[in-house]
Amino acid sequence: MRFKAFRAWRPDPAVVAKVASPPYDVVNRAEAAAIGANNPLSFLHIGRADIDLPATVDPYDERVYRRAAQNLKDFISQRVLIQEAGPSIYIYELMMDGRSQVGVVGCVHIDDYANDVIKKHEKTRPDKEDDRTRHVLALNANAEPVFLTYRPRPFIDKAAIAITEMPPLYDFVAEDGVTHRVWRAKDPGFFIDGFRRVDYAYVADGHHRCASAWRAGKDRRVANPVHRGDEEYNWFLAAMFPSNQLRILPYNRVIRDLNGQTVDQVLDRLKGVGTLGPTDSPKPESAGSFGIYLDGKWYRLTVAPAPIDPKDPIAALEATLLQDRILGPILGIGDQRTDKRIDFVGGIRGTAELERRVDSGEMALGVAMFATTLEQLMAVSDAGQVMPPKCTWFEPKLRSGLFVHALD
């Protein structure tokens, strides 16, 4: 695959911890506004510029994109962001709970996305694609990196880790306790040549950012009467991490009602699916196992897991097993993408969040899932298929604002 160095706009080291923010799509407007209100340097003022406008303004209003572009200009003019002297490649380490993951940050080509050299596993929503495409074009920049993974390549991975022994450009701990460290690679050419030997990358997190970067690049091509193919808009910002360093947390479920049944009726039907019994350990420890929270009690349900069939890797996913054995036949959930009776809870919130939402009466039943594996993600992508919704929650999240890639 193609990989290149770029002249990053990046924070002054003196303010990097204030600039670095959660990604735009992991906080809602109220959460983003609370962060931004207490921190005028937060990158959320660029990624979620609606927080700087009245709450009545639609998040897709043209004024939001104009404000984002102005805020970026202000960050640059005030030297909150400074531009690298020349094209660079960066090493980015995140450390959470004693676990480290080390990636390489540079730019990947929009045609590699279009031609499935960068493989996908999710459907994208047109409204979210439109939003981020307008955002890229308004800023004339990729404001956040896409999170990509690849099958491990020791010659790349060892070289990246070796660089982490040097003094970093940035070293700070975010408010969630995750440590972020960044280095500039002295030999960008090594990584550029190294990724030429990587056949495919996989979108871990950022399907909408990938799609919007591709669409924005195409728009710029059409608008340029002397397009040559070597322009910066043909590339977009990406952080590349080897799959063996990553961790996927489960994406749990909550169901609003019991489909007209009593608690005892649901429990009886669950017994017909597999082995069901009370448990004090709600987190599943193996494939084919689910934690069921119902009427203030946890149960462990174990069913026979589906083997991974390379011709149908979707069948082996826990989300498919849940849908086919429980959600559809017992609880009447037809399509997890559209049914309003189901909601999703990222694994970082733990099983306590399932208990809270059920005990409050908002929901009737919680399901603790076993996490999707990286092997399953790549198998689905290799088969050109699409996962059911909300199958993967990667943690820790990349911080936004550490790198900005200008399209000119």
C-alpha cells in the first residue's frame, strides 16, 4: 500500500495536553460543549464547532463548518498549532492499564481506499459521510487521523518500537488516564518503503472519515482543471497499528422491553437456546457465552459457537449468534440497525452501565457480549462483507488535534 510523509500542523508542546481532545464522534454535543467551555484550546472547537454556536443551531448548518474553519485559522495564527518544517512520519504510542500500542502516523492514498487496499467492515451513513466531507472541504484539511490496522510486520513494528526509546515530542496523560507519546521518525523513507510491502490495511475506527476523505479528494480533483495526481488532496491522514497490539472491547446491548412476555417466560425460552444459570461474573469469558441481566439478576447463557467459515465469517460473530438465537426469535428484534427497541453500550462503560439502565426502568434486559476478535474483523473485511452494527469498540481512542494534514 501507499504511505507518505506530510507537513503536519501540530500543537506547540507547551499546550499539547490542552489541545488534544476525544474524537468528534465519541462525545455528544453536551459532553463536547462541557469540555470546550472549560478549555478554549480543546480541538473540539474544530472537530465539533457546533459547541461554539447556540444550541438551537443544527449541527449540519453551514455556520458550523465556517466556524470550524475559522477556529482552525485562529489556532494557527495564535501559534497553538505550528507547522512542521518538512514532510515527516510520526510514531504514536498509547498506553492504557499497562498495555502499550505503537503505531506509525502518515498519509494513505484515497485510491487505495477506493480500490479496497484499505478494507472496510462497516456500512457508512450518508448523513455522517456528508457531514465529515463538508468538514474536510471547509477546513481544507484532514483534522483527525483514521485508525487503521494491518497484519504484523516485524521489520516495521520493531523499528517503530525502537524509536520510543528516544526523547518524545509529546508525553502527556489525558483525563481518562491514557498516556500519549509522539516521536518524529528520523528516517521517513524506511516506513514509506516498509508499508509498500504491506498488502492491505483494515479500517479499525473511522469508516466515515475514510469515506469523507475519499469524497473530498474526488471533489478537489474535479475542481482542479490541471489535476496531475501528485497533489496533497490525494492523500489522507492515518495512524497505522499492527493488529497484535490492539484490543477490541465488547459492544454490549440493552433491550427496551420483553416483547410482551414475562420475566419467567423469557428465562424459559432462553433455557431452550443453551445452558442458562445465575452468575456473579457477568462478563463472558469465551465465544458463545452471554451475560444476561434481567429483573435485577445476572445469568450466564452459553450456546454452541459457530465455527469461522472463510466463506461466511459473519456467521461466526457473536452479534450474529445473538441475533439468530435470542434477539430475533425471543425478543422480536428484526434489524439491529433500525429497531428503536435496542441500544448499544460501549465496553469501556462496563457491565455496570447495563445494570444502571435496566434498574432505572429505561430498559428491560441487558446483554454483556464476548468481544469480536481482530481475526474476525479481518476475515469479514477480506471476504468483502459487512458486520452487523456495533461489533467493535477499540480502546484506547486516538486523540484528536495531535496532527492535522492540510490538503494543499
